[in-house]
Amino acid sequence: MAGPSSNDNRESDLIREVVRPQKRRAARRAAFFVLLAVLAGASAGGVFWLLRTLPGPAAWAARHTTEASETPEASTEGVVSSSAEETAEPTEPTEPSVTESEPSSTQAAEGPNDAFAYALDALDRRLQEAESRLAALSPTDPSDGPAGEAADARTVAQSFLVTVVSTIEQTDWMQNTTHLSVESWGIVVGVKENAFTVLLNRQDVDPSSTVTIRLGNHAFDAVTWLASDPLTGLAMLQVETDTAKLADTLKPAVLGSAQSVAPGDTVWCLGAPYGQSGACARGLISWSGVDTSQEDMNLPVLCTDIPRGTGSGVLLTREGTVIGWVKDLSVKGYENMMTAVGVWGYAEVTADLAAGRIPARLGIFAEAVPETVQKENGVPAGLYVNSVRPGSSAEEAGIMAGDILTAADGVPLTAMRDLMRLLSREAPGTVKTFTLMRWSREGYEEVTAEATLQ
């Protein structure tokens, strides 16, 4: 008997690898669709049975009305009327009415359509209850909501928030002249008889450019550059104008303390919070503390839940009080949130800039020694130096990290505010004698250092 040929082998391989798997897949697909049809029929039957068993709206209302109206007197009357019907003589039959009677509400409610309508009515009642509760919780006065807060803050800010337009003239290689204008913002911090001063970010305005200040519908071109502080990044401009004519629209900003707000309080950021001048952002205070990473100063810091962007601005309370100046600070845990420096931390700098002075610098990064550390560890009171800026007056005078500044020319230094006031009153080039406490093997020793302020 001859064995199978190669064609038979190929045919068997084809059946085993292609035909049979296709038949199996077709059988599984058919079984799946049969099962799906059975489940769909069962679901439809269950829904139909549920709709049939639900009571109609009329039957539901009649049942509740009957339960609410049942009293002992009503039960007695029912018994009496029943007895009367039994003893009453039969009356002559009346002819049937020609008009066909409509089906009763109970009968009409037995259908699935009426049951579905009843479900819709119940859902509508729930929605009405939710709307009434929401209306009770919502503020009746529009000024109590976020829109009202924004209106209050913007109304107050209109008197001191100005638009600064810096125009630079450029000439290309073909000797064509073009003018590039950049808009930023600033706040009015002082008003005199014939001028007012504007505080702004130093990086927003080029001192060599032509500056125009806009306040509402007014524009001012007589602008003078007073001074700028490279360390804080602030600058001061003076605008010459007859302020008496602007008495109703021009008022200096009210500078408040960062300690007047607490986490959870609402604040508004006006200026350019997202890089666009005139924008507005609303948020909450998330954290407040002190920033010790600034040279020669400690600044109060306010962190908000407003997303951090490339813009800047000022933080205002609902009443329009300026409490913070938005800065690009990185606070651990709030790296992606907008942060601001308390404006009271810039009080001395603002006064110097308004007078056309640049504050003197010592060049240390320090913080006050807490009272608990003084009592528990025996550390002297004063300003603990965390680090010294290379090339600063402090480094040239021999002040080192770990030293504690206790006095300057005999005047005690117990807080960073004392050092900030001292530097704001002195001009660069002034020589000051500082008293230090330096740690050694025998303990703290008193050392003096003479520094020429920069």
C-alpha cells in the first residue's frame, strides 16, 4: 500500500493550521452572539417587569392622601355610611350616560409609559429640591461672591495701579527706524503737589527708553528715572503733573502687612500675573513665612494656590490693600505656585528709592537668633551669619559664616530689621564698626570688624 503523497501532507497541514482554527473561531463567534441575544432578552424582560410593577403617580398620590387623611372620625363615618347603604331601598336604575368615561388614574398608571413619566416627575422634584438648597447656600448679594470681590479690588486698584509703556527706538541695517513698545505695570506709592512716584520692577523698563505712564484715560510723558536697586530688582519713577486735577482718580496704594492675612484668606493678584498686563487672578493664601535667602534682609513670604507663571504683580486683599509683591522665589513644597514678598519688607528700600538713593550693602545672609536657642544653647543674641557674598564689604572686613553680629557702632542688632534700617540711612562708602561674637574652643569671643559699605 502506497504511503501518503506530499500533496496529501500539505493538504493535512492546511486543514490543521488554517481551516480548523477558522471553524473554531466561527463557532465561538456564533456562541457569543447567541449568549448576547439571550442576555439582551433577559434584560428587556426585567425592565418591562419593573415598569409594570411600579405604581403610577396617581395611585401613589392617592395612597399617600388616604393615609394622611385617615382619622378615628373618618373611620366611624365609613361604618355608618356602609350600614346606611345596606338598609337603603334600591332605587330605579338610571340610563347609562352617552359620554364615554375616561379610564381612572389608577388604571392609566398601570402602563409602562405612565410609570416612566412618574420616574421623570420624581427626578424633577429632586432637581427642584437641589436648586432650592443651592439657592439657600448661594450669596444673595452679588458683591459677596468672587465676582464682587474682584469688582471691589479692581475698583480700589484703579486709583494706584498704572500701566508703564516703555518705547525703544531701533535702527536696522538699512537705516530704517522702528519703535518697539513694551507694556508693564507699577503702583503709585507717593503723591505730591505737582508729581507722583511709581514703584515698578527694574527689569521691565530700560532707563534709556521713552516711558509713558497711563492711569485710566490719562497719559503722562513727563517721566523721570529716580533710582533703582539691583538687589531687590525695584525701581522708582517720578511723573510730573498737576495732581490736583487727578484728586478723584489718583491715590497712593495702601501698603499692608503680610501678617494681616493667614492661610485660607482670599487674595487677588493684579498687574501681569500671567505675563499679560491688566490681567487678574484670584487665589488663597497657602503658607506664610520668612525668606532668609536675601542679602542683608529677611523678607516675609506669602505662598498662594495660584499657578506659577512668567508674570508678576501685586497681591491685594478684598479691600484693595497691597500686601505682597510677586517675585520669582522657590519655596520648598510650593515650587509651582505663585509667591510674593510682603511689601513691608521693602519699606526701607522704597523710601530710599523715592529719595533717589541706592541703599548701602554689607553683603551677608543672616537671620536673628531665636530666643529659645539663646536660652537652651547659650547662643548670644544677634544676627547669625549663614554665609557671606564673595567680594562684599563683609568679606573684606573679615566677617565669616558662623559669626553673630551683635552691634554696629555700638547700636544693638537683634533683628534683621535693625540692619536694614541701618543700611538704608547710610550711603555707599561709609565705614561702620561691627561687633561680632565668634565661636572658639573656649566659647564665644567678642571680635570687632570695620567694613566699608558698598
